[in-house]
Amino acid sequence: QVQLVESGGGLVQPGGSLRLSCQASGSIFSIGFMGWYRQAPGKERDLVAVITSGSPIYGDSVKGRFTISRDNAKNTVYLQMNSLKPEDTAVYYCKMSIRTTPSIVQFYWGQGTQVTVSS
């Protein structure tokens, strides 16, 4: 069994910052892809940022404001969000590709954490 647990969401004023964390636990052999997605009410789930072993990839709307990073020793991915805007309001989900054995790999999602940007 593998679980992804997110933390760090909340209410912040426009221009403020938040840092999200997502830690994987359970029977983990290795983790490849780590990423963050978000879903606003009435909209589809969109890519925010992803990181593998190479350079991170960001959605156009967050470039220059958000930074994704990972700590492989802690099986954790972070999302530092600066200069937040009301349009960043959404439920944020982490996603990871996890090998539970050398030959079995699956994608796992976190439960989601609410980020609200409002004055």
C-alpha cells in the first residue's frame, strides 16, 4: 500500500506565499515522476509543475512564480508558491509514479489540499 499525504494549503492574501508538501509512504521501491496539478471549481484538472531527474516543467500561468523541488530521501515533493493571485485558487493535488517492486509501477494521487487566494 502506498499513500500520498499533502499539507500546506490554506487562505492567503493576493501577493502572498504558500509552500505545499506531499510525502509518499508505504511499500516504495523507487519514485520517478513527481508533480502538482490543480483543479478549480467547474474546471478541468491542470498541470502546475512536474519534476523528474531533469529540469522541472511548469504550466504557463505559474512560470516565474512557483518552484517545484523534491527530497528523494524523504519521498517528498514541494511546491513553493509566490506572488499568489486569486486565479490560483484551486484544490492542489500531488501525483507520483511509484515502483513498489522493480517491475511494478503505478501513478498515485494525493487527497488534495485547498488553496484560496483572497483579500
